[in-house]
Amino acid sequence: MNVVEIVFSPTGGTEKVSHVLGTQWNENTTKIDLSDINIDFAKCKITQQDMIIVAMPSFGGRAPAAAIERLKQIDGNGARCTIVCVYGNRAYDDTLVEMEDAAKECGFKIIAAVAAIAQHSIIPQYAANRPDESDKKQLQQFARQIANKSDSAVSIPGSHSYKKAGAAGLVPKPSKSCSRCGLCAEKCPVQAIDFDKFIADPKKCISCMRCIKLCPEDARKINAMMVSAAALAIKKACSIRKENELFL
């Protein structure tokens, strides 16, 4: 079975979840990186015999618009597809149904959906070190169940009208220790960072935190007071450990 992981994973958590699932079907998976601005996604080849994972993080209960736009350029060719949304223990709201609509528009055949937990990309004390070993075992079990699933329709939670997308708000900035290496601008999935002062355009930035994750000098920061306020606002929702969910 040829397994293709179509993944948008700015800080790596979504990719970890996707890979646990995919390698349960085939140790050698093919990856299509939706965060790579240099790929012509219209040229990505999918065959009807492939097993597909489409995996994205949930940003404020919605799928990242850039990831959805790039996914829609891929011809699904009737391949069986599992959609996976990954969130930081708050909620995923309408992320799965938004992904479902986009994947169906591409021509994928949706056979399953997974909502999984990974460490919060902005507030790392929430869902810290997840997916952990317990998560991995559960995801592997999900993969075995999906492999035995027929092509029957799957009921996915959420509203197809989607909740209103929020503004990014938390925009990383370079500190004095910035070495001007340019890695942040080069790897930004939405090209929000200029190559001169390495400042992010708040109208383009999606607060994915990739630039912070990749910076070799730990020189990109977000406003600590705003992070504290955000952490407090979702504390109740994130205080109880949520478990991964499978929809067949």
C-alpha cells in the first residue's frame, strides 16, 4: 500500500501525529508538505490505489486558509483518504468539516477522520510533550481500524458553515540577538517575513510559530503579556486532558 501524507505542520506536532498513523500502514510513506511555498501542488500525483492522510492543525477552530488553498490544487483521483486535525487540547470546532469539504472538492474519498492532540504551539504548557506514548498507541490502534474500514461514508462533527476565523494577533518579532540568517523568512509558510528587517506582516502572519521553532538563535519572541492573557483565557478548556478521537 502506497501511503501519502499531505501535511501542514509548521512546528512539527501535526506531522508527528500523521506519521504515527501513516507508518502503521507502510513504514515508507511519501510526504507532500503543504507549508513548502516552492512546491507546485497541481503537479503532485495521486493514484486511486494510494492511501492518503490529509493532516492540518486547528487554528482557533479552523483549518489554516493557506493549507486549504494548497490542498485544493491537488487532484485526489478517488483515493481513500483519512483527514486528521491536530489541536492543543482546547477544541477543534469546525476544523474537520472544513478539511472534509476541501478534500471532497479535490476528489478524495473520505473514509475516516481523526482529531488528535499535540503540544500547543503558542502556550506549550498545554498538552505538553504530546503526542506521548499513550497517544501513539491509541493512534496506532486507530490506524488498524481505519485499514479495515469499508468505503462507507463517515459522519464528522462540526458545522459546514464554519465558525468565524479569528485574527492572528500574536505576531513574533526579532530580538536584539537576531543574527539575520534569514531562516525565518525563508521557511515562513505564508511569506509573511521580509528579508530586510525580518519583521512579520501582521496581515499575513498566521501565528503558526514556525519562525520561533526554527530560529537557531532563539531570537524571535511574542509578547509575553499577550501570551499570558491568552493562556488564562483558555485555561479552563485546557485544564483537563482530552483524548484523541476517531470517526469511522
